[in-house]
Amino acid sequence: MDILSNLAMGFGVALSPWTLMLAVIGCFIGTIVGALPGLGPSNGVALLIPISFSMGLDAISALVLLTSVYYGAMYGGRISSILLNIPGDEPAMMTTLDGYPMARQGRAGDALVVSGVASFVGAFLATIGLMLLAPMLSRVAYQFGPAEYFALYLLAFCTLGGVGSNNQAKSALAALIGLGIAMIGLDKTTGMPRFTFGELHLMDGIDFLVAIVGLFAVSEVFFFIESHGKNSAIGVVLDKVRIPWNDLKRSTGAMLRGTGVGFVAGILPGAGASLGSFLAYILEKGVARNPQDFGKGEVRGVAAPEAGNNAAAGGALIPMLTLGVPGSGTTAVLLALLLTLNITPGPLLFTERPEVVWGLIASLLIANVVLLIMNVPMVKIFVKVLTVPSHILLPGVTMVAFVGIYSLTGSSYDMQLMVAFGVLGYLCRKLDIPTVPIILGILLGNAMEDNLRRAMVLSDGDWTYLFSSGVSIGLWVAAIIGFMAPLFLRRFLKRPSLPEANED
Amino acid sequence: MIKADRIFGLVMMLVALGYLFSATHIQTSFLSDPVGPRVFPYMIGGAVILCSLVLVIRPDANADWPGLGTILQLAIALAVLIGYASAVRPLGFIIPTAVAAGVLSYQINPKPVSALLTGIGLSVGLFVLFKMILGLGLVGFPRHWF
């Protein structure tokens, strides 16, 4: 079979001792990053891109390292959700609902093992789904012209804005800020500068890595200063960890259902892992015979969202690899990584650089096995890491952000720009404006404009060309629905509130 | 009380007007395509004004904005970060990093001794990690010292 021979090639690329070592290191760092409150997969990957790039890693090594970090962070997010009632990252929010009550009943070890296995099931099956679906989608994507791509980018912004935020105007504004920033620099077609105000540093445009690290990592430090690091986790204890076979058996169905829902949610552009775990939890509560136990330490309420968010992480790679359109904040950061490595995602990637695609898929499978081993028998190590106080952690993260950008660009101007993006990120979070659309706008802005202009060249300036094919009309309709539908659905999809925090 | 969303909407409107004005000055070349380099920025600017209007008309409830003391703290942190961005090139990695990390640590948890140790520890530790182990091109101290 085609897939098997491709996969064999992928393992040939990814199974060298060097890449295996990188996968182990990446998984370890990723789990830590995911577990620490305030650091999630997006921050973790964002911080490491400039550093791995400055280290001169080749494309495959960098991909293996950073996708291991990505998957590791998805696994790690559950640890602080369960032990501290603080989601380590946003997708792990739903895991707190039943995980924390379980921990308070003295079953923290059980919850950690079940959620670790659920993460594995979700991520592993999703990676297989990715293997089967991505080549098919890439064949469809071949037929996309500039008009279709323009509509597709619009769809990504609209669903991201519709699903991922509480206020459509704010997420649209965020996307527009990103697009506006992307316009800075030389115009590719005419070679004329735009919005540079004579500043030489701006001629090349604003480096998206500077923006990402600023928005995702530097902004955190302002938050922690404001809150004086209240979320630190000193004094966590975890008893002996045993494998609760009964719980695992009871929650197998929940894991599989969560995987299915999460995977589909991940594929939808703009939806991502948070929606995946949310829907998986709601579904599980809906089909369970004992919905009243959910929220009080029901093991299936831990398994379903955890399988869901990890499956969504795998599903989100599909649109990112085949179309170049990321489905979530973290895949946006991974897209930034690919662009930094001079790899352009899209249908051509599968035919022109098969070793990259299949090496990536193989390394995801490897990473999953490594993570299962790390996250079930070795989970105690990561619990120790949680006790690093935030007055050491946050300055450390900030300094790593500076080191990354400094060694990448060597310029004080870019570091100051990064700080400015950190301030922007802080203000946005205060105003409840999502920052992911800003990143997506910066990443996709030039491609979006380019496709629009190429479409107009093809049609000789006739704007109705944008709606001239069935595919593009479908995408426009989907975009409008994705943007508007949550206005009406929001009433039915209210998030359940977090369980009561420790009162002692 | 004035809603923060209203202020933000108004500020974004002004920014968008400036953006549109600046876009009218983008030069086109004789080789240009039917759309040219100005149309997409016009679309962005127009849409920003539209969204800002929505924010001004229908603002959300205010978040908890920090008090004056905290804002001062944040301003100090900002000054430290900007200062660090300018200092790390001429002064080398170790001294500015120790100072900046120490101040930030003090701001999160105001204990002078632990902040001092955090600053020095992070600065030396990160230098060893990045320079010696990972081989990044950092400079430890000002070049003319040695």
C-alpha cells in the first residue's frame, strides 16, 4: 500500500538516534511547558522556534523537536488541571471539571493515569486519521485557485472569530490588526514600501516570530506582576501511582467517542483543541447513564475531554499541512515554524517534500509512544516541576524569549518590538480580545492579499470572479455561517463553571 | 463609568484613519496589477472602522483594571524590558540579564534576597545553557573588558 511505504520512508527519516533523542527532549520539555500554569503549547513552541533556528537544526530535526513539544504540551496541560484546578493551558480547562474533584477524593494518581492513556488514545488515533485524510485532502486542494484560497483564508478568520471568542467584533478586529501589520514592508508585486514611514527596520516587514513571542510569552510577565504570582503550586503531594485497570476499562468508550469528536473539531479551521475537549465532554455527559455524577469526579469526565483535546491537536494539523491554513493558535505557531524553515505547506508539500510530511507523521507516532511512557510511569517528575515558584519561572521565560529573538535577529529594535507586542497582548487579554487571530492575520496577510490580486489578474479586475466557482461559493457560505452561527448557538453552548477551588 | 471598549474603539478608529491616510500615499508602479498595492489596505482600514463602531455602540462590561499602584508596577516592568532590549547588545548578556530578571522576580514576589539570587542564578544558568550547551552566539560581558 501507498501509505505503508510512505510511512516506512517516514520512519527511515525519523528513527535515527539523533532525531529520537530530539523527540525525547521535545516531549520532556513539552510536558513541562504544558503542565506549568500560564505556559501552554503556543507559548512553548513559540519560545523554542527562534532558539532551534539559531542552533542551526535542519528542517526535519527542528520539526521533530517542536512537534514533540507541541504534543507534549497537550499531554502536560492535564497535570495542573487535575492537581491544582488550574488548567495548564486552555484546552485542558474541561479536564479540571472532573479531574480536580477526583484529586480531592485522593484519586489524583488514577486521574493522571487515565487522562494520560486518554491523551495517548486521542493523539495516536488522530495521527492515523491524519495519515489517511491528509493525502486525500491535498489532492482536492490541488484544484484550488487564488479565488478559492482567498475564500479559504476568510473562512479561517471567520470560524476562528465565531467559535473562539465571545464577541465577533473583537475577534474580527484582532484579525484585522494582524492583517494590517502584515501589510508593513515592501509590496511584493510593485516593490514599493508600505507603512514603513521611512524606517529601514520595517522594510522587510515585521518578523512574525517577534510578534508571536511578544504576544504569547512576554505578555505573561505583565499578568503575573499584576496577580503577584498567585497561581503558584507549592505543596502539591501525589501518592503512589498505580494503574487503575477498572477505570481504564470503564472509560474506553469515552476515550473513543472523545477522540472522534475532537478529531472532527480539530479539522475545522479555526476551531481547535479547546472546542474539541469542550464538545467531547458535553457529548460524554449526554450519553452517560449517570450525568449527575459529572463534575463530581467521574472518571469518564476526565477521559473524554483529554482524548478530545489531543485528537483535535492531531486533526488541526490536517488543514495546516494540506492547505496552509492553521486551525488553532498552536498550529498557527507551527505554520510559523514551517515558514521559518522555508517549507510552504499546501498540496505541493505532499508531492515535492514527501520526506518532510512523512517524517513528521512518523515522529508524531514516536512522540506519542514516548509521551505515554513519560506521562504514566514517570508522571511524578513533572509533578515536582510544578512546584517551581512563579517568581523564578516568569523571569526565566521572559529571558528565554529575549535570548531567542536576540540570537535570531541580533537587533535591539526587534527586541523592543517584541516588548511592544507583549504590551499589546496584555491589553488584548484585558479587553477580552483574542490574540490568536492577530497571529493568524500576520501569518496569512500577505498570502491573502496575493491571492486576491492574482485572482483579479486572472479575471482582469472583475470582482465577481471571487464567487465564480462552486468551491469558492461554498467556502464563502461556510465563512458567513461560521461567523454568524455562534451568535445564535451561544445560548445553548454555555461553558460549565469550574469546580470550587480549594477552600482551605 | 466609561467603558474600556469604547475607548479602545475610538483609538482603533483613529489608528484606522491614519492607516487609510497613509495608504493613499503608497506609490504604485507602472507595472502594477488591476488591484494595486492600495486596495487591500483600504479594505482592512474600512473594516477596522466598522468593527470599532460596533465596539463603541455595544461595549462589553469592563474587566477589572488594575489600580494605580499596579499600573506603576507594570510601567516599571515595561521600562525594565525596554531597557534590557537596548542594553543587552552593548553590555553583554550576563549583567543586564541578572538585573532584569532580578527586578521582575522582585515584582512578582517582593523578597530582596530571593530576587537577587533568582537574577544571578537565571543569568548564569541561561548563559551556560545557551552559550555552552546549545552553542548560541551570546556575548557574556562587554567586549572591551577583555
